[in-house]
Amino acid sequence: MTRRVYFYFALTFLLGIIIGGFGVYFFAWYSGHWRRGFDRERMVNHFKTELNLSDAQVQQLRQILEDTGKKFSDLQKQVEPQFRAVREDADNRIRQVLTPEQTAKFNDLIRKREQRHRPRPH
């Protein structure tokens, strides 16, 4: 009887670890913590394999993706100030309805948001 109790205890403990691990994985994946950024070379390799591309096509694909990346980057640089202005306007409007204590906490939340979304050097 005692072995059976230890066995069920160990089984329950093991299942808890497995289910907890899956829970952490899915939470991190769906909340965006474990997503990979865009990887141009991974995309090239995927297309090369799936579409059976020649070496010349791979070079052309790389150039197209590089040009497109530059265009996206330029567009983002143009539009980012407009997005920032809209965010700042919304933040200022929110501050107007908050108490001084709430405003202090809100400013801290904004600072944390900006740190999370700050571009990271590669």
C-alpha cells in the first residue's frame, strides 16, 4: 500500500511539472515573450526549400527582401513621430482625469511601457 501512495504522489508531482511547463510555454508564446523577430535568412531558406529555388533566384530573393526591409524601415521612421504624438496626446488626456497619486503610478507605467518597446541593438 505504501508503494502505491508514493507512486501516485510521484505521478501527481510529475504531471504537475509537465502541465505547469506547458502553461508557462503557452502563456509566454501567446503574450509575445518568446516570439522570434523577422529573420530574413530563415525566410530565404524556407522559400529555397519549398519552392526549389536556383542559386540565382535565391540571390534575387535576398535582394528583394533587403530592399523591402529598407522601405519598411524608412516608412516606419516617417510614421513613428505621428504615432508618438497620438500616444502622447492620449497619455496627457488620461493624466487630466487622474488624481496626483494615480498620475504618479500612470507615469511609472508609461516609463515601463517605453522601456519594453525601446528598440534593441542587434
